[in-house]
Amino acid sequence: MQSRSLTLGIETSCDETSVAVVEDGRRILSNVIHSQVDLHKEFGGVVPELAARDHLERLPHLLEMAVKKAGIETDDVDLLAVTRGPGLVGCLLVGVGVGEGLAAAWSKPLTGVNHLWGHIYAAMLTRPDLEPPLLGLVVSGAHSDLVRMPGHGRFQVIGRTRDDAAGEAFDKAARMLGLGFPGGPALDRLARKGEPKRQPLPRPSLPGLEYSFSGLKTALLYRLRDLGDSVTDQDRADLAAAFEQSVVESLLEKLDRALEAEPVEDVVVAGGVAANSLLRRRAAEVVGKRARLTMPSLELCTDNAAMIAAAGYFTSPLAGEVGRRPGGEFRPAVVDPSLGWD
């Protein structure tokens, strides 16, 4: 009987602290997530120093919870996987420091994981039979990237934003509309009450597979200035719906173009913005008849350690060595806050 392989993942790249245990890179045994939304709400955005301090305080308890919920002992862990970038440098240092300490104390191997890769692997936790090659659209607060994934741990960027990512655009639009932090979910809720045709906004359009959302933000700002004190709650809802529609249709237009140029059987749309209700609905309509679309569950769209554990399992030097427990092997995870897809 083939033994199972257990990976313990740690995620501290921004404002979610998470620890998870994943079996064979596909099955989640535990995925404990703590959100720092309440901590940063009064500041209208993430304060890096506060975020790092909160990670440090909460990780020991979350680690204990994740191991207990998974029903394992620490000696059962085969591999430790921790986010090494991209992200906030202080936050990354906390997670990597804890990972290095555990690896040394438990005599377990440690691998550093690219956070962006993790979002793609979140889809593989949602659909365990999913395998590359595939086309991925990763949309989050800091990234809007179209990538080809020919094999595990191999990514080719074919399109990306020239300025703000979709998540940043949503957050800034939400701030203009007086919706507070976090802006993306609040804008999504308000947009459900609006009609985009009543307050139309331009759809960003660049050649090729590149994105740009700075002009759309400016258009929203000018529209609000034109309305002035006469702006109503319904106007705000209509503008939220129009802004959301422009971002989503821009994202999917390039995804559709990429799929037409080089057809694949599987498409993944992942990242924090993949929780947006309009994007989930429209992506199914755009992709559905031409390829199999996989979008992570809402919990796996946010930053989480299960996706880091899965990515670590498939991309570490121990990939494929199921059940191996090489006591004493130790690989430090070098922090790189500006890490890209490479």
C-alpha cells in the first residue's frame, strides 16, 4: 500500500495568517485562516508593521489548530512549505522564520513557495483531477496576469496589467464611492443593487493581452465630480455596477483572446478577485463552451496556506517522492517580496 505524503503550509504574505495540512497535494485535511480585516479597517488599508506583528502573535495558535484539526502528529509531516514572495517583506519574514524554526526542530525539509503559483494550485484543490497544461488568469490585489502552465512549476506570462491590478482598481473605486475597507467585496455587494447602463463607464482596451485600469479609475472620479452633491445612493450603486462590469469584461476579453489563439482543455481563474460574483458568472459563460473552467472555492480564492502546501508538494525537489521522510534535510526559503512568476 502506497503511503500518503503530508505537507504543512504557512501563508503570511499580506493580511491573512494561515496554516494548513494537505495530503498528496490534493486533499485538504485542515486549512485555518485568520483575516486581519478588523485590524486594518480603521486605516483604510493594510499597515505592514501591524500585519507582521499580528502574524507573529497568531501563528503558534493557528499551527496548533491546523495540526489538531488534521488529526496528525508533527512527526507525520513530510514537507514544510512557506510563502517566500511576493508580498510584504516584514510579513514574509515572519512566515519564513517560523518555517525555518519548525524545519530545524522537526528535522523536516522546507521549501519556499511562490505565492502566485499557489493561486493556480488552489484550483487543483478544488478539482483534484486537474492537471497542466492549462491557461490561467490570476487576479488579485496586486496582480492581473494571464499565464500558460505547460507543466508543474512552469509558467509563461502572456499578458499582464500595465498599472493597477484589478483588485487595486476595485479597492480604489470603493474608496471613491465611500465604501471603506476591504473595498472589493463591498463594491461587489453594492453593484448587485445597480444598473450599469444608467451610469456607463468606458471599457479599458489595450492591444494584445495587456490590461490597464488607471483610465477607468479616472473616469469614475470625473463622473463623481460631475454629479457633485447631487449624487444619490442609487447613483453610487449604478456606478459600482458599471465599474465592476468594465473591469470584468476587460479581464475576460483578453482571456477569451488568449484561449482563441492557443486553445487548451482547461482554464483556471483564481486569486482574491476570483471571488467576485460577476466574474464567476461571466467567466463560466465566456469559457464554458470552449474549455473546462475551474475556479477555486471562495475560501481558496483568498490567501490561504492550503494552496501554498499544494504548490510546495508539486514543485519542491521532493516532488513525486510520496511518503518519503528524509529526516534532517533542510532547505531555507529565501524571502523575495518582489518575486514574479519566475
